[in-house]
Amino acid sequence: MSIMNKATVVKHTGSHYLLTRLPQWSLFPAVLRGKIRLKGSSSTNPVAVGDEVTYEFESSDASAMPTPENPAVIREVLPRRNYMIRRSTNLSRQSHVIAANLDRAFIVVTMDFPQVKLPFLDRLLVTCEVYGIPAVIVVNKVDLCTSPELRRRLEEFRAVYSGAGYGVMEVSALTGEGVDALREACRDRLSLFSGVSGVGKSSLIKALDPSLDPKTGEISEAHLQGKHTTTFYEMYRLASGGCIIDTPGIRGFGLVDLSREEIALYFPEMLKAASGCRFTPCTHTHEPGCAVKAAVEAGEISLSRYESYLGMLDEEGKYR
């Protein structure tokens, strides 16, 4: 007898998946047999963590659960509310969906150890804007910002991104500063944690819920024969409420399905200023009477954000 039901993807490693029927947290294995194509998608992974899927399970016992020896079979990916996507790290047209159906994305950065890479951060923020994902910037390791230079850098960073309309949270996984506020922001939501390697995402997740250990991957060992977790996307349930999706450290982030003419629309501060431009459309590069360039010159729009925008324009047609 075939049982069809709906569930949410919690983890995937190659062609193997873990599902649960949220809000329950009872994980079971699933596989893909055959191909699932998403309409209009060139993604290398048709099923992503956070996706709601239908699955089929062959059993004569209606109360039975799938097992590694007899897994469920994913049949369909249901329509997504939103998703985070990036271009593959080579120069191909392929893209990779990081996660789907998100309530919020927390982009974790550090002022030093490693120093924040602003063009990379701005690409993440633009992608969140394009796909309708509210974004918050989390500055981790603020306990290390003890020198006047790092404190100045932090204040300038906060001013730039708060001015652009983004929330900026200062936290320390080591000392616990700001962790309670971050935990509350995650409550009853599905949140993505993303950032480059070394910013302390795993430590931050463990600070939010000490029972979790993203590095060792207890879920993987129980259900997927101990495959390493550091290179895979995975959802965790917080004891305080809500779920978070951890991502591996990302080294490159290319924009997807965005033309040169559209990029400025996803810089909130530039979009606001652009209503005063003499010409429409305006690329905010060479046109006379450009209100965006005037705002940059007046210090009302950050020069670093404007330079990120110019970099995205220059890289049109190749990996961004």
C-alpha cells in the first residue's frame, strides 16, 4: 500500500534526504527516484532544505515509518514562498538553491578574524531583496572589538547598514552578549544563518541552544551513516522555538537572474534616491542629473555600497 503525505526537508546529502512533518520533529529518510524539475529553474539541486514536499512510502502498515532500508520517495516539490539562491562557483549558468521558505536570513559577519568583505555581504543582501527574504546582519565576535580602530570600524559599519534599512545585531557567541535577543528574533520562525568561513556560525548556533552541535552532526550519524555535516545544509530545531538552517562557509556568491538594469532596484537606499534622477531608467553611472550619484557625493549613500553596485554592473555576463 502506498501512503502519500507532505513533509519538510531538514537535510540533504547528495541524493539522500531527511524529512519531518513540521511542527513535529520526527526525522525520517527519503530519496529521489527519477528527476524532479522545477519550472524555469536551472538549479543544480531541485530539492532544498526548507522545501515542503510530497512523498510516497510503500508499506502495508499505515502506522509504519520510513527507514534507511525502506526510505520514503520524494515525488513533488510544492510551490515555494521564497528561496535563497546563488550562482555556482564556476562560470557556468548553473545555480544552487541554498534554502527555501524562509522567514528571515541572518547574515553573520565579523569586523576582524576574518574582516568583513563588503562586496560579498552586499551580494547576499541584494539576493535577499530579490527573493523577498527579510535580512538581518549579525556582527559576531564583538568581544574582540576592543581596540579604538575596531570600535570605529564597527560604528561606521552599523551606520552604513542601518542607514540602508537593515537591522544590525551585535553578538558574541563566546561571552553571550546579544545572544538572548538573537534567540528571541529566531523564535517561531524558520531562519537561515549564512556567512563566510570563520565568522563563528556553528558557535553561535550552539550558543542559541547548547543541546545542538552543528559540527558533529548527530542527525547524520543516526540516519545517514555518519556522513560529515560541515559541507551540507541542515535545519535544526531550537529548544526556545523556531528552526534554523545552517550553511557551510560560502567563499563566493554570484547573483542569479538579475539584469544590469535591475540591480539598483535592490539597494533600498539607492531605490529611494533614484526617484530624483533626471532620466529614467538611470544606471547611476554617467547620466547627468543622477540623484544617486549626488547622494553618494553628499555622504547620504555609502561609497562602499555604491562601489559594490558598480562591481555588480561590471561583472554582468560572467560570474558575479
